[in-house]
Amino acid sequence: MTTITWTTHSEEDTKQFAEKLGGLLQGGDVLTLEGDLGAGKTTFTKGLAKGLGVKRTVNSPTFTIIKEYMGRIPFYHMDVYRLEDSDEDLGFEEFFNGEGVTVVEWSQFIEDYLPEERLELTIEYVDDTSRKISITARSNHFEQVCKEMST
């Protein structure tokens, strides 16, 4: 298991970093995205979506739990915060084992449903413009993705 950390210095820098990552992802990839409110999860997700070829405006699915977008492959953006203390299964495996890329915010609330092979991301607030992004690879595939991100 490898963890790599980067610091971005603006919203645009965060989006560009995420866009590069999006270009390396493939169908069936699952990413967890953690960070405090205002850390930049939605900004990151917008960049990731761009890297996946999504043309639509991306915003947080807070009230809908799951938003679907079409790019070069499907992109599923989940915000499962509202599922805290819930045992409801919304068919997560269909998304996780599907043809698209899935990003899950607040993933600790559905830990039992998450696949073992995933990319775990944490975004931390450094100052008004800078963020620390940590990525932990939980498979050989994601180890390779981390290597590509480092070049």
C-alpha cells in the first residue's frame, strides 16, 4: 500500500491535478474522497470529471446521494453523508462493479459496501488557496496510477 502526498496552491491547480488523475482512470475504478467541509472535494471532483471527458456542470450530490455523468466512460459521484446510521443499500455494487468510475464522498458511512481495491484520497485545508492531497493506493492498478501521477 503506497501513500503519496501533493500540495496544490490554487483551485485551478487542484482541478488540473484531478484532471490528470481522471485521464488515468478506467471503468470499475472506485475512489473514496475525504475532507472537511470547504476542503475542496467538489473542486477536485470537477477536475476529475473533466479528465474523464464530462462536459456537463458537476456539483455536489448532497441531496440526491448519487449523480451520474457521461464522459469517455460513465462517472458516478456519490455523497453518502446522509446515510450515516443507515443500513440502506442503494445498489452500490452495481456502480462499483460497473463500467464507470465512482467517487464516494464520506465513504466511512458505507465502509461495508466498498471494494477492497480502491484509491483513497484525502484533501486537507492548508490555507486560503493551498490544499494537501494524499492518495493511498489499495491495489496494483492504483499503485501504477500513483506512479503515473508522480511523473
